[in-house]
Amino acid sequence: MDLQLALLFLQQGVASGLVVGSVYALLALAIVIIFKTSEVPNFAQGEMLMAAGYVALYLLVFRALPAWASISMTIVVAFAGAALFRRVVLTQVAHASGSPVNLVIATLGLSYVLKGLVRQTGFGDTPRSFPALVSTDSLMIGQASVTRLDLAILGTAIIVMAAFFWMFGYTKLGRAMRSVGMNPKAAQLVGVNLNRIHTIIWGLSGAISAIAALLISPKLLMTADMGSVVTLGFAAAIVGGFASLPGAVVGGFIIGIVEQLVGLFVSSRAITLAPFLAIMLVLILRPQGLFGGRVVIKKV
Amino acid sequence: MSKRATGRLTALAATCIAVMSLPVAGSAQEPGLSDKTIKIGMFAPLSGPNMAYGFDVANAARMYYDKINKEGGINGRKIEVVLEDDRCNANDLVAAVKKLVEQDQVFLLNGGSCSAAVVAAKDYVVRSKIPLIMLNASGDGALYPPTDYIFGAFSISQYAVGGSIVDFAAKTFGAKKIAYINHDDAYGVWNLEGSKADAEAHKVDLQVESISPTITDVTAPFFKLRAANPDALAIVTYARPAALLIKKAYELGFTKPIILSVTGTANLSQLVENVGSKDALKNFYVQDVLADLPGGPKIKWVYDMYKEAYPDLAAKPDHPQAYMPYGIPPAMSIVNALKEAGPQPTREKVLEALKKQHFDTGVMAGPVVFGPQERAANKSTIFIKFDGTNQVLQPGVYTSRWQYKG
């Protein structure tokens, strides 16, 4: 490979990696906010994204609603659905057994329910395209070729993440969420309503998944299995540090760029392998993730 | 023991052996065979998300059997079909096969529309020594290495899919360098092996990128292929990655011919929708395995027969399903083999007849050809130029050179 080609591949890899990485970062963020506050990895996050994508497709294509209405309704439906699941199902499961394993299994159950529901509608029988709301004309940035849609995805993801960090850092609700993440009992003692905060966090996680779905669906083709993209969100969360919000974002970009560079410089076959190699390397060299705190061993 | 007793015992043993070696009444008649009927066990996806792969294919085979029955049957016997739903799922398919063989006692099996599922039945079929003539599954995994009992790829084998696409690109565009993208699974390996045989024959340089069927971003593999400056792009993938690649090629201004394998063409109108613009299909060709365009004059009789046999289904907008005509060649193959086996057919006679088959179905691009080492029926394809609206048949039939070498 000559130097000029290597430079072209490098620029393209970084540009494309930032675009897809921004979506992985959003997904990682959605996973981490739930884990940080309840220590439950949400294995239905991918299916929440998939279901939100189909809701948007239904409203935008089959009901021909305007884009602004479809987008806002999708986000509201995703927020409400996820919050309802927390309020109705997870609360009951927690009361019934109190074992975190059962909560994890409940999220697995939700993933199957959502997949089944989409298949039942018939929309998931064939790969479907989600209409791009921004032009897909190409632009050159240096030697890298990206579309206007790519730039819109990256820009929107950054705005959403910035808004989320602002909310988390500078609002009363955000501070309450952080306190629940740090020490739920202490937070309750100072008047934080744990149930309400958990429900809002689940709702926010659903809404972030819906935004990720709206961003990535025009680039993927929609199928009932498209939720598998969440694996890369988990990879991003692990690389960044499972309990670190900035780590989740950086992890998303790292996974996106690594995927592209491995595809361009090593082999297309290795694209699917790259995130898992990154996870293994991080777990071996820095088990708490790049931005995770020190490993704390809880005494039983 | 006295000599007399020993003699008696010897005589008794000899009598027993003689009695045991006598033919038992009725055992000469094979399972599923009576004086008036031949029972054929069919299985196909009749429900579930993969129904489009085989529901109407099974219907096509059944209507052909009905036609033979109306014409008097085979050597005086009518064909009786027992049909099971396999849902294109390995577990359901193996259960259906076992039921057909053990409970329904069929004479032979005719089924399988999904390769991975039908390959799961291979061991049982071979152990049971029952002929299995697949419907439209390529089923390469069950065809190579060849066994005495399994015949398939009436639509086409995966080896031939890859080989014939290179044959087309080399002959039609004079391509000397072909960008070739396949899957990194067993299908992709078979496709590529066939392609390499034809690339070698045409002295074509294949630039290969193998991708996961679940790939979400095709930028990297497409960029690498484009950097090789190929004369044509051959996409040998399933429908979803194929649509992503065509879309990416359009976004990046790729203008060389794009050729899509039959594995990615289940629904062309959906493909147009998925690539986002008809402009993406300006220099676009799709592979097909029929003898003519779907509904074209050469195969119109199949569509007419379907309308007559299933008027209610034919009135529905999504019927006949795209693969419907693929059900005719395996049914023809079975009927020809049963005729060849004569008035007292046995499974062995039918299997011997199948191994020698060479006939033109009038439905597929190439003839059905089996041989001592050949269990894949069809190796030929046609190509259609598709601009998003119109389909124009390209001249010629393109065949894979790949041969099983053992």
C-alpha cells in the first residue's frame, strides 16, 4: 500500500468512524445511565432502538406525517414505553425477588417481546429503508468523502450528548440522578424520590435510543434484528468505563474509528471482530475502562 | 450329544435359515408405494417470515404433480402428496422429515427451500436411505461431497452463483479486474470458490472483500474495492448488504457496471426503495436463474398453470411469489425418475435414474444435469439489466466452470 493510499484510508477511516461512533456513543450513554443508577445492564437497549425506529418508520412513511411530528412522537413514545416498563415491570420484579439477576432477565424478556411485536406487524419481514431527512450528497473533507447526512448525524449526536451532560451537571433533576448513582440510600434520606428518578432515567434512556434510531436508520436497512447494533454500544461502554458517562462517549468514537481503520488497513472480515478485540485489550490492561474509576471490591 | 441329535439340530437350523431367507409377503413393496399410488413427502416454509422462499414453490410442484395425475399418473399410479411446514427452520424441518418418513411412510422426499435448514436433515436422510430431491434450496452443504440419496440446486448451487457472475462480467464487459464482495460465511466461501474457477479461466484478477452478513457500515470494504480501480463490481451477498453497497457506490460516484447475484434479488421493487434512488441503478445488472424474464414468453405457461390451479391465490397482489417457477424442475425430475424406474419402482431404481438425468425443463436457464459425482442440477444463469423500472434480458446464458473434485 503506498503512502498516498494509506493517507486516504486514514482520513476516510477517521471521518466515517466519527459518524458511526457518534451513534455508538449515544447508545453507550443510554446503557450507562441505567447501569450507573441501578446496576442493571439493559439487554433490551438494542430492541428499544429497533422498536423506536419502526415507530418512526410507521409514522413517517405509512402514516405520511410530517418529519417534525414523526420525530417528536417517536421520542415521546420511546420515553413513555421505557418509563412504563421500569414503573410496571421492573418495580414488580424487584419487589418480588430483589435479585438483580431477575431484573436483567426482565430486560432480556423485553427484548424478545419488542422483537416479536415488530415481527407480528409484518413490517419486519423484509429489510426496509428509512427515508433520510437530510440529503445524501457527498462532500469532501480533505480526501475523505462523507455525505451531508453523515455530518447531520455527527452534529445531532454531539448536540444531544452536550444537552444531556448539561442536564446531568447543571439541573436539579440531573443532580438528583447523580446522587442516586452515587448512593441511593443517602439520596433517599435527603428527599430524592428513587422511583421517580429511576423511571425518568429509563425514559431518558429510551428517548436517547430513539434519537440513535432516527440517526442510524437511514444508514442501515431496517430489520427486526437491527438492534444487534447495541453490541457496539456495550463495547463502547466497556472500553470507556461502564460507569463513566464521558467514557461512554469516548468509547463510542474509539469503537467507530477502530472498526473503520481495521476494515481499511487489515481486512473487511475483521470489522466485526475489532470491537471485541478492543474490549479484550481494555479488560486486560485497564479492567475499569479508560475513564472508569478505581476498581472497588465490595465486602459482603 | 448324539450324532442323531446333532443331525436334527443341523436340519432345524437349516430350515430356520431357509425360512428366514424367504421373501416376506409384502416386503417387496417399498414404503409409500401401492398399486394405485406413490406417496411423496413434501416440506417447505408454509408459514413464518421465510414463507416467501417456498410457499409458492411447493404450490408449483404440487400443480405439476396434479397435471401428471390428470394425464393418468406414472405407470398407472397417481401421485399422493403429504405436505409439511418446515418454516425454514432446521429443527422444524428435521421433525417434518422424520414424520414423513416414519409416520407417513412416504416413498421419497421432495422439499427444502432454505439451505441451512435442509442441510440439517442430511445425516438422517442418508441413514434412512430415502431419496431426497430438494425444492429450491441450493443446499450445497448436503450435495458436496455427493451421497447416493440427496439431489438439489434445481435453482442453482452457490458455487455456480459465483462462477457464472464472473463469466458474465468477463464476457459482457471484457472485465480484467473485478471487485468482488461476498459474505464471510459458508455461502461466501462456496461462491468464491466457484468465482475463482471462472476467474482463472478468463484470466481475471479478482479483488475480494468478504463481509459479515450483519455488517452495518460498508464504507471500508467499498473504499478498498474502489481503490483497486476495477472494471466491474460483483456483489454476491444477501439483499440487505447488497442494498447498502449499491447505495454507497452511488453516494461515492461509482459508475462502473454493478452486477448483483441472484441471492440478493428476492424483491427488486424493495431494492429500488432501499437504495434510495433509481439513479443508483444506471449501470446495474441482476442475475437470474430462470429461462426468461419473470412472466416472459418462455415461461408464461408456468404462470398460466398457476393461475388455473390457484385462482384465489393468483388474485392476491403478492402472488405468485418470485420463486414460484423453481418448484417445477424438481417435480419434473422426480416424475422422470419414477417413469424411468418402470412399473415396479424401488427407491434404488429411482436413485439410479436420478444419477443419469440430463433434460431441459424449459423453466430454468440451464438443463438439469446429474452424474456419478454431480448432485447439483443447474449451473446456468441469465442476466437482466435493471434500471429501477424496466428489465431488459441480456443475450446469452452464463455458466460456472466449477467442478467438484472430491
